[in-house]
Amino acid sequence: MTLNYTQTRLLEKGEQIPYELLLLADETIEIIDSYAKGGEICIFEHNSQIIGVYILYILDTETIEIKNIEVHKDYQGLGIGTHLLNEAIQRAKEKGFKTLVIGTANGAIKQLYLYQKVGFEITGIRKNFFIDNYPAPIYENGILCKHMIMLEKQL
């Protein structure tokens, strides 16, 4: 399948937030709303369908975070996740940020691989993050997600 990688754009005011995709990476709409309303939502479309999304959220004058990034399961493995990460990196650079942050669960093996492949480095662990912040246990790759692994990329 050939995809046109110029199809990423900002979600416009009044457009529906793509919760169905975002909920694949986060557990509740309330949690998503806590960062989506103040963040910049970027979507990737193919044949007028949103198949990828990420949200950038400003932490301070020098640091911005990718709060959620997801590719529709039918389109995974085609390089879209890498494209979205590289685009987020470029967008953060253009906005003048010095550091881009991303966090993922201790069981998110594919994500940890991908993030490091595009230049992120592990900088910390937020112990018991998922236990303290989510009402039900979360499993990924058969592993109980307890901790958030934090990664950064210097821009």
C-alpha cells in the first residue's frame, strides 16, 4: 500500500477529536481531554479517514511533549508511526523548543524500540504511574504496566 506522507495536518477548530484512535493509546476520554484541549492535535489522513494522530503539549518555554501518538491497527507497520514522530520532531524544532519528551508504559516494547530508533533517549522512570493514575490494571504485551518510561530528544 502506498501512502502519501504529506497528508498530516492540524485538527481544525470545531472538528471532532479522533477519540477512537486516541483511546488505543490512553484509557479514558477524560484523561485524553486533560491534555488534548490545551494541546495541538495533528492528524494523518488516508482516503479521508484519520489513520494516525499525535498531540503536542507544551510543558514550559523550552520543552514540549508528545502526549499521545497512535496509528490505526490496520495501518501499523507501514512507517506511519516513524513519519508522525519525525514530523512531531520537526514541528517542535520549528516552534523553537529545545527538548521533546515522550513517555510510554514499561510493557510498550515496540514503542520503546521506535522512540529510541528516531533518537529519543531514556531519561527516567515515573514509578507506579499507571497504578496511581488509572482505575484498572493495564496490560501490554502480556506485561502489567506499572511505570512510565520517560524519553527525551534534544532538538
